[in-house]
Amino acid sequence: MGYFQKVKAKNKQGYKWKYTEEGPKDPVSGKRRQLTRRADTKKEAKKKAEQAIKGIKDNMGMSLDRNITFQEFSAAWFGSYKKRNKVSTVNVRRKNLKHLNHYLGPSKLESITLDQYQHMLDNLFEKNYAVNTISNIHACASMIFKEAMKKNKILKDPTQFAEMPKKQETVEEIESQEVKELYLEKEELAGFLQAAKVWGLERDYIIFLTLAYTGLRAGELVVLKWKDIDFEKQEISVTKTLYNPNNNTVKYRLVPPKNKGSIRTIGIDEIVLKELEKHQTQQNKLKMQYRDFYYDQGFVFAKSGEYMGYPDFIKTIENRMRRLLKKMGEKEYLTPHSFRHTHTSLLAEAGVSLPEIMERLGHVDDDTTTQVYLHVTKSRKKEASQKFGELMRGIHQL
């Protein structure tokens, strides 16, 4: 808010009033700037000051619309965002925006402060939202405020110095963590695959064998096509994943994988290739038998039965895995994703480096993969320490 002062004329112009108002901060130094203008009347003095502020803002390229709310700006941002991103990511951002609008929606965009924004993050944490969920909401907000800065709607990004809330683990919690519970040991995997052979439903064995030997995500597996498998080079190309949030068989969508690193080509063992060839032969017979209504889009792990040829649901793979684990009486809480951790543990045991494992799994970064890798290689590190000790003892004896 500005203020008026009555002044004595100090020159021939004989001004009677001056008006002072807070102008925009200096964008470089961040210092406050006050503007004062004089005139014969209050109205004229205020008008001159406002025009001066307008001129400064115009030079800075700032928008003069101080009334735009977070909800209004984020809606415009989202309209543009969804044209450039895949549908699964767009749906995640739509959920993020619901949370952001709940806390920030009615607020004027330029008035949102770091304290207000930090309070939102802390409040979400207090309501027991998962750290990953809060991190996603924070990432979405950061994109919106960066866009607002780019378009000169705001001078400062309130998300820039915000801190993600974290659960402080106790010593007891850290010591009680059992990393090995995240995956199947080598002997357990052998037992599970044998169970899939003996007790498995149709396609169970080849599905779980492929997951175990490749580390594919379940969504990548169910949309794998025969053209993605090079039997001669013994390679699989991973270029897509399944998007089917409503589990509607005929309304599935093929979308790009999780990230750029997920688009990859990986080697595949001869054992798996031989089983895949058997599976392909059986599938070709099915296609011939039901050629009038088989949905032939080349899916490797296609459904049989009513919707023959369509890709399977990820949920179906989960249910089939749980069924086999229950029969075995082993780690019933594991999911198809656990085969990625199993794959990590076996590669680490074989001496493959962490960066190579990450590349094979299509990870940019993953804390759990690192955790499993460090757990498995712990014994090798101990062995290295013992060898170093023996070497030094030899030196001391010289």
C-alpha cells in the first residue's frame, strides 16, 4: 500500500502532494525499491507513481496481472504439459495438481512464499503420505513455478529452497532391515521355477523364467512382441510398456518405457530362448486353430481364452506369482517386481558391476537396487579387506 504526504513547494512547479509506493524488487540485488512521485493533486501523484511502476515492470517483462491464482496458472500449464508427455505421466501430474490446488489453488501466484510452500510439504508428510508421493508433488510444483518465472509471472520460485521431509530412522530400525527379504535367493529362485513347471498355470513357467533371466518390468514383459526378440543375436529390445489403469482388455495402450534409460537392448540366455521357441510353436498352433478371431498383434505373452491374443494384465501376473509362492510356503509378499531385485542379486554374485546392472535393468538410479547390490557384495568386500591384511602382515615380517 502506498501513502501520501503534503509537501511545501521547493521550486517553480509548486507541487502540493507526493505519493510513495513499493515498487518491484531489483531482480539482481533483490533489494526493495520505493517510488515517489509529486503532483498538484493526490490522484495525479498516485497515477504518476503507478505509471512509473508499470514502466519498470514492462522493462522487466513482468505480467501486470497480479490477480492470477495458482490454480489458474497451473491449469494453463497442465493444458500445455499434457500435449508433450505420455498419458501415464500426465495422469500422475493430474493427481499431483489435486494436492497442490488443495493447498495453493486460491492463492495469488506471486504471493506464495517459501514458508507457505514448505508448510504444505510438511503437512503432507504429517498426514503419512509416502515420501515418493510427496517428491512427485514437489517435482510437479517445481515445474509450474519454473514456468511462471520463465513467463515473468513471478520473481522468485518458492520451491527452490524447500526441503523434502524425511523419516528419521532409529538405530534399531536400520539394524533390523533385512535386504535379503526383497528378493529370492538362488536356491529359492530354482525352487520357484520348478514350482512353476509343476504347479503353474498355462504360460506361468515361461513368464517367470523370462522375468528372472532378464529383470524386465512386468509392464515391459506383457507387451513384448516377437519382433523384439532376436534369436540369432540372442537379444531382446525393450521399447515400450503397458498402460491399462482400468484393466480393460481391449482398451490397453502401448507407451514409451519409464525413462530414456529404460529403452535398451539386453542379452538373453540360451535356456530362455529355447523355451521361447517352444512357446512360439504352441502359440502358432493356437493362431491357426482360432485364426478367425485371434487378435494377432505379435504379443509374446498373449492371453488365451476369451480375449485370445491380447496382452495380459500385470495384475494377472501378480496373482499367479502369489498363488505359486503360497503353494511353496515362501515369501508370499513378493511381487513380479521382486524378480528385478533377484536379477540384481544374482548379477552382483556373478561379479557384474553396479553400473552394468543399472544399464541392464534400465535404471537411471534406484536406491533399492543399490541396497541389494551392496548387501550381496558385502562378503566380497570383507574378503578384499582380509587379503589386504594378509599383504600388510607380509610386509611387516620383512
